[in-house]
Amino acid sequence: MSLNTDNTSIRKKEHVKLCLTDKVAFKEKTNGFDRYDFIHSAITEVDIDKINFQTKLFGKKINYPFLISCMTGGTTEAENINRMLAEVAQEIRIPIGVGSQRQALENAYYHNSYKIIRRTAKDVPVLGNLGAAQIVNLNVKEIQKLIDMLEADAFVIHLNPLQELIQPEGEPKFTGLLKKIESITKKNSIPVIAKEVGAGIDKISAKKLLNAGVKGIDVAGAGGTSWAGVELLRKNISEDIFWDWGLPTSYCIRTVSELKKNYKFVLIGSGGINNSVDLAKAFALGADVVASARIILQILLNQGQEQVKLTIESWFSFLKHIMFLTNSRTISELQKNKIQKKELIF
């Protein structure tokens, strides 16, 4: 392995270690869901037993519109983590993403830490992943190789300017990114998803990305893991103005969902989705799919696979209760004026 490959692997191990703690959470800024309340319906006629979340995503049937978000890969430990997560995804039929495939570009040694996901989760959508800083320097054929290696159903381009800016090894060079994304969406064989990593995607940026051909927007807003905080901790810095930088997840979902009037795309709500209430409000504000990462990783490594499965299933059981109380037979109905900002109610 090259020195660069070793450094990347070490960095990824440090990321996972930090994300197993709550030290990397936003300090004051929240995901914004606390500002909303559901509108109670006293005359609900919903049959709770008939609520069904089964749907299709990127051509494959899933039981729940919940994505185990892109987390890790490129280390020995990552192979075991990805295998366990993939087993959960396959068992309860939900989509799963891999961590950045940058390491796969640098050295074939860690390819299995990514491939294990498709070998294990054979029947559900699997999402490939690479960062914007690497995208601008690659040609479409190289990206297709990453897709083929994973047999991916969709490919995530993660947008992380803040992380690259603060990371000691960062590459904050994004010139030409939008044109490169447009080239990728035209020539690649599968849908492309644009994803932030904790600072959020605003409506203007989302529109530009959709015009460039992306078929999915994962807002990954502020309020969950602060990747600025991750990188600051790696530099032994505990206080910095950029720790809480970003747009709250609720704001991103609500405003980006307005683009559905003119664009057809999958809106993924992520960024601090740590419990059933967050999940329900994310759907109500317009998300088609909800995703979590750090909380899933913590449950997996502290409590095991079965608890990950039970947690996700319990979140959707709770969602059924919310739908019953708001007279919503489907998630689409839940998104029709069933939630308001608290100041409009009280």
C-alpha cells in the first residue's frame, strides 16, 4: 500500500472512532424539528393496520423508505461493519449506502470492505459514494468502475466543502464540479444522488443540481453529526465558529421539497434523524426517504444487529401512530398540511 493509502485508512478509522461518541454532535444548533408540531385530527378514519410502507426505490422493492446512510469503507474494521449493516438491510429490505469509495481508487487492498455490501444485501438498493473533491479530477469511466465494483443501483456524490476546508488533509478545490456532475449524469448507467454531509443543501443549490441531471437530493442538514467538529477534534480543537455551521435539516427538507412541483426526484431527509419523532417530522415536511448514519453505527456496535433492526421497525411503528392521529393513510397524505411551526399553533 502507498503512504497516501495508509493515511486515508488511518483517517477513516479516526472518523469511525469519533462517530461512536456524541462529541461530534452539533453544540447549539438543532435539526429544527423541535420547532414543529403535528396537527391533531379528532375525526381520523385511518385504519392503522392497513398502513403499508412498501415501495420501490431505484427499481427495487423495499419494505421501509429508510436508508442506512453512507458511513464507512476502506479499512479492515469497515468490512465487518458493512457486512453487519448489509445483513440488517437485506433482512428488513431497506436501502444501504457505502462510505466514500476513495480508498478503492487508491488501492485494491480494501475493495472487499465495499464489495461485502452487495454480496450480503443482494436484493435491496445499494448506493455507491465518492466525494466532490475526487469527482472533479476523475473521468466518467473511472466512476463507472466504482459503480461496477459495487454493482450499485445509484451513485452518491457527497458535497463536503466545509469538511474539506477544515480537514488537515483536505482538498477544498471544487472548480468545475457542476459541469462534471452534469457529465456524469449524462453518461453513467445509474441515477446520481447529490448529498451533503451535515451542512445542508439549500433550494438554490438543489435546483442547480437537478438541472445538472441528478435524480436524488440528500439534504444531510445541520443538527446531527458535525463533520467540521470531527475534523476539529482530529486537530485537538474543541471550540470553533464553524462547528455549528450549516442549515437545519428541517429547513432543507421543507424548502427543497418545493421543487417537486417542477422536478421529479427522490428527496432524502437526513441530518440528525436520531429518533422516531425526527423521522416522522422529516416525512411530514416532504422527505420521500429518511436516512440515518451515526445513531445506527452506535446502536450496531454497542447493542448489535438485532437492536438496529428493532429500532428501525419501531420508528415506523411510531410513524403509523402519527399517521393515525393526523388522518393520513399514506406518507403522501401526511405531507399535506399535517404539520406546522409551533408559533402558528399556540
